[in-house]
Amino acid sequence: MACAQTGSGKTGGFLFPILSQAFLNGPSAVPASAGGGGGFGRQRKAYPTSLILAPTRELVSQIYDESRKFAYRSWVRPCVVYGGADIGSQLRQIERGCDLLVATPGRLVDLIERGRISLCNIKYLVLDEADRMLDMGFEPQIRRIVEGEDMPGVADRQTLMFSATFPRDIQMLARDFLKDYVFLSVGRVGSTSENITQRIEYVEDVDKRSVLLDILHTHAGGLTLIFVETKRMADSLSDFLINQNFPATSIHGDRTQRERERALEFFRNGRCPILVATAVAARGLDIPNVTHVVNYDLPTDIDDYVHRIGRTGRAGNTGIATAFFNRGNRGVVRELMELLKEANQEIPAFLETVARESSFGGGRGGRPRGGGGRGGGANRDFRKFGGGGFGGNSGGGGGFNGPQGGGFGGNYNGPPQGGAGYGGGGGYSGGGGGGGGGGNFGGSYGNPSGPGSQSSWW
């Protein structure tokens, strides 16, 4: 299980060893039960030896293109399958032979149900951008692929998980899919590269378009990637830029696969050097020469911000990331300041002002899941750091910023005989763990200065 900063070469980290082993070991025999012509002839069902799962069409296409380069003129035949494209051409491709399969979970399940792909020969399983796949609701399909079909067991295959961030719920998935795994963390995981100059501008919503035009005039040349939150805004903003004589295009989930590929191609070759995108383009895509990323709409999750600006400053190059911030983004202000501080970036005074205001006003934004935020063990190996069990009734995961101990883990209704309830130690920034607690809502909220106390409520 490997975590590393965006643009650090994670794709090569799994692709090169898999191809190297394939070249050394030669083709795998088709199972005797398969029947039909083996070897290099056509056969109805494919038996790949390596499977790479990724969340988006763009990312699987990119991984496939890279694998084709390095498998060129070898016996290894890469294939790619994803939704939103003609299934007939994908079926014809895998019929010609498939040794390395790159797939999105949904389309792979479809082809397994059709009896066109068997996983019984899998030796290497890769989950790339695993946290994004869970965010997109792919966990049932992933579990079915890994545990519910004919894939060899965890002891009979090698499983690799890669991402720039690894929140706690992904580490729980690793518990089921990996055996005695190595947790490899390169650099400050979940942070941004110091090669990226980050600029935060205070811009009210009504002023965003005029400020964007100023930025585009100032930073002419190179490729500019602009992130927005909604599909409608992506189309609206790209149309606005075209009307202002800026060559722009857009990409989002409602575009057909052909339209998305064409937009990316125009962006890559510089025909449309401005691309307006929703989060669909944020994860994993490696587009050379992106010199500027603009967060027109800041995301509500700081991890998404990390992935977005990671489209520039890749592979040792430098880049600029500009974000439009206003009080509507106060939910991420503390995590944003922490991120800037880690990357040795300037922290604008207005961020500190908004942070002070929000400290009196309650709610903490950011990641909705129970994995804890940036300071709560989101990118650490939970096997080495304390903090509750695996969820369920056994207690909590790391506190929001606590060095150890559970946060809001456990269930609302633990069994009366005494699983940890709603509490369980480690306050917002405190040290000690709270009491385990018996019954519903048991456990201690935690004392910031020391160990928590047993209580029937907090």
C-alpha cells in the first residue's frame, strides 16, 4: 500500500514491475477447463494475469496508453475496458488476447457477467486512486470483483494499492484485500509539492469572472486548467471564455466519451490551451506542460484540492496554482492554511481572519467520512498508530487532530454489554483517549489535557 505526492510516478511504480515480471515469466497457460483455442488465437473468454482498477475513463485510458508503450513488440497484450464507450470494440479487443487488463469497476463487472472475462489467472491486482473509487460509490463492485468472483485468494496474488491520499476507510479496505502488507509513504502524504507556487486570492462570487480574465491575460502561454464544482458551470464558463476570445474547452461527466477524449486531446496539443473541468479530470491524469491550475470553485474536501493542483508541478517541473477564496469556503480554511504552511507557501492575512471568525462560529468542514482529517491519521498506517478498532462497535478511529485515540468512531447504538459508543477519547486537539463506555452513547468525549473519564453520556 503506497502513498506519494501527486506527480511522483505512482503509475510507473506498479506498471514497470508488472511488465518486468510478465517478460520474465512468459505467457500464462489458459486453464484446461476453459476449452477452445488457447495461445494467440481468438477465444471467447479472456484470462488476464494482471488487473488494474481505476475510477475514471480518462485514468484507465492513460494507464493503458502507457502500458502499450512499454509492452510494444512483446507478447504482453494490454487491454482497456470502461463504461460510456462501444462495448463491441472492447469485446473484439479482448478476444484477440488480454494479458494486462485496465478497467473501471462497473464495466468489468458487466463483462464478467457476460462471461467474457475470467479472473482465475490473476497474479497482480492494482487499485489505483482507491480513495476516489470509494468516493464514487464503487466499493460494492470492487468487493464483488476481488472477493465474489473467481479471483485467486489474497495469499495467491500480489495486491497493490496506490493513491496520493489514504484516509482511514481505505486502510480498512486494505485489511481485507492485502495480506501482511507493507505501508510505504513517500514524503508528506496528502500534501502538495513545493514545486507548485500556491496563491490564494480573496474573490467574491460575482467578481470571479473578471479576476479570471485578469489572470489569463497575465499568465498567457502554457496550459491552464480551471476547476469548477458543477457541470453547468463548466459549460457556462468555457462559453464565456470563448466569447472573450480565449480558446477554451470543457470536460465533465455529462460529456460523451468521444467529446471528453477530444477535449483532452485539444488541451494536450495546445489547440485549446484552457480547459474548464469538474472533478472528473482531477484524479490521476498526467497532462504535460500544465503551467497553471485555477480553482475557480474551491472544493469542500482538502484532499480534492491536493489532487487538483497536483496537475501542475509534475515530475520535477514547476507550476502555479491559484485559488479563489471567500467566506463561503470557510469550511476548509484551517486545512488550507495547514497545507500552505507545510509547503512553505505564503499564508494571506485574510485566511487567518476567516479562521478566527469560524472558530467562534462552530462547524468544521472538510471530509464527511469518519476517517479523520489531515491531522487524524488519515495518511498513516493504522496498524502502527493507536486509535480504536476497525469501526463498527469496536470504537473510533483517530481524533480530528489528536495524536492518538479514537474520535467519533463506533456506533450510535453499541450493544448494551459494552462496545464503545458514540465517544471514545481524543478530543479535537487533545492527547488522551476516552473511556470505552458501556451501552448506547457510551464512552468519554476525551479531555484535551489528559485521559478521558468513564461516563454514561460524554
